[in-house]
Amino acid sequence: MKRKQNKQNVIEVKYEELEQYDTEWDDKIMEEKESLYAHHIGAFLIWFSKLENRLDIELSNLINDRSHDEGYIILKDLDMSGKIELFYNLAFPRAYLTKKSKSRRNKLFRLSSIRKKLEDLSTLRNKIAHAKWNTLDKDGYVRVDTKTKKEDGFIKFRKLKITPALMRKSMEEIPTLIEKLVMFTDRILLS
């Protein structure tokens, strides 16, 4: 079993080989855990939506601090990874051009930290949203990807351990990240 490091959250990974035919899964596990998982999946997606909306606002402020119209014209066709990259690219020159080198290092460190956390949460959001939840096993592992084994070309399924506790912990990080995002944007717009 491999572990994927996500600085604060460790997501356990395991692989399962395709036997010959894939089959329907036993619904007993999902019947037992459906309401618990459905609640946490829904809550996580709602909180992530709040984060993405705040990122849209901060991007719009960086693009034009007099009106959000131009910002939303640019953002309307971007996915989350495109928005994260745009935020970094717009904020980096402003942070870098800070006159004092200590302040510059501090701003660049905070910018990188915000970017990494946005990327981590976006990746988790995609795994949660696109997981094959009917494959949830008793240990909390769910299929998230289908891979081809390099050694022999056979199919294997990548499963992540996505538990209600992991989703809850990630949701709890979102308000702090939103606050950091707002404070960082305000500081670089004022400098």
C-alpha cells in the first residue's frame, strides 16, 4: 500500500487488479454508509464551492479593482486549475516587486503556500466528485482511477481511502484558506 503525502492530510492508496470482468458491487456497504458519506460529500462540495467563489472574487480584484466585470469575462471559461495558475501569475509579480527583500520572501512564501493548498483541495475535490462511490469497501477505499500496469499492460484500479473524517478535516481548512487568500490579495493590492 502506498501513501500519497498531502502535507497535512495523508491519503492512503491501494491498487486492485481487474480479474477479467468488472462486476457490480455489493450494495450492503453502501446501504450502511450512504447517509454518512452523502452528508460529508455534499458538505465538502458546498465548502469547496465557497472557496472557488472567493478565488473568483480575489482574481477579479487583481484583474481590475474598480469592477469585477473584466475579471468574470476572463474567468468564465476557466476550470479551477486554470484559476489557481492565473491567481499565481497575477500575484507573483506584485509580491516579487516588494521593495524589502524580507517582505518579498515572506509574500512569495505565502503565495506558494496558498497555491499549494488550493491545488491540494482541488485535487481532493475532483477525486471526491468523480469517485465510483458504489465501489466503496468496508475500509473506506473507493475507486478513483483506472490505470494500465506498465509491466504487463493489464488493468488495475487505483483506490483512495476517502473517509468522512478526511472530508471533514479538509472542510475545516477552507475558512482559514479563504481568510489567507483575502488578506494576501488585500496586502498586494495595497502595496
